[in-house]
Amino acid sequence: MKSTTIAVLAGALALTGCATPNLNNTPGRPVVYQDVNTTSTRVAGVGVEAQDIVSSTDRMVRDILSNPAIAGRSTPPRIVVDSEFFKNESSSRINKNLITNRLRVELNRAAQGRLVFVAQHYGDMVDKQREAKRSGETDRGTIRTAKAKAGVDFQLGGSINSLDAHSANTGTMSRYHQITFELVDVEYGTIAWTGMFEFKKEAQDDVLYR
């Protein structure tokens, strides 16, 4: 009887020791919303995260709109901002559209007519509707009829690059990111504007990015 009691107590202690502290596993626990700018989160690693996307795109919006060669023209230039020529050459897994979509949306909102955004990523949609109008399947709408689609003056290019370091002694991972944004004059092939956002992170336990 005595040996049985000891075994039960030992098992209980073992289970207690394996429990993760401060982990709420209560069934039906509500989802917790967080500010996308916060760095105070229990799930964080050395990759590109929400606060990095917000910070980098906000900075690029301010920089582009302060450049008279882009946003100071008497005739608003037409630009393309999408991920076609925005490359991820880093060791971080990231959906590039998270960056380029936010940059385009925030830039469009803040430009207030100083820039015209060409939606080449919706090219199939535009072709379908133009064909329907010209074939007589639909009428010609209420805005205009154009012989050709809008041409482009500037298009976004750029890349995400990284440099990793790992300590075998401490298990610490370090990653430096360099995100480059450029607006290319697609007639002359020159770079009309360029901007860079860089940051470095360290962590002992990296997280899985999907």
C-alpha cells in the first residue's frame, strides 16, 4: 500500500513538472486581438512580421510623396505597385503581396490624386470587360471609351534580402533584413526613386512562418 501511494505521488509530481507555466488551455478561450504595430507578443521570431511590414510601407509612402520627381508633377504620373518585380531573396518566408498591397493601398489613400495607379494585376478582368463592351455584349458604360489601356510611367521593383548568423553554443539565431523599394521609369529604364528599410532581430527559439 505504501509503495502504491509513493508511485501515485511521483506520477503527479512528474505531470506537474511537465506543465507549461502561464499557458491558458481553457476550452473556448476567446481570441485576443493585437495591435499590428506591437512588438509585445508571445509568438515572434527573426523573420519579417506584421510590425515590419507596417513600418516599412509607412516610411516608403512618406518618402515617395515627398519626392517632387514622382508626386510633384503637374500631370499625375501613372504607376504600377504590385509584386511582379518585387523579389524575395531572403531566408524568410513571406507573402510579398502583404508588402506591396499595403504599400499600394496606403500610397493611393495618401496621394489624393497626385498619382494614378494602373491595375495591371487585374489585367484579365479589364480585358474581359473591354471585350464585352466592344462586342456589344454590354453597353459602353458611363465613364469613357478608350482605344487602348492606360500606359505606365513608373513601376515598382525591389527585393527582400537577409543575412543569418547562428550560435551553436547558445542556440541564438540572428537575422539582418534589407528591404529595397524602387520606382523605375519604364520608358528610359532609369530609377526615379529608391528607398530602403532595414532591421535586425535575435531570438533563441525561432517560430514557424507560413
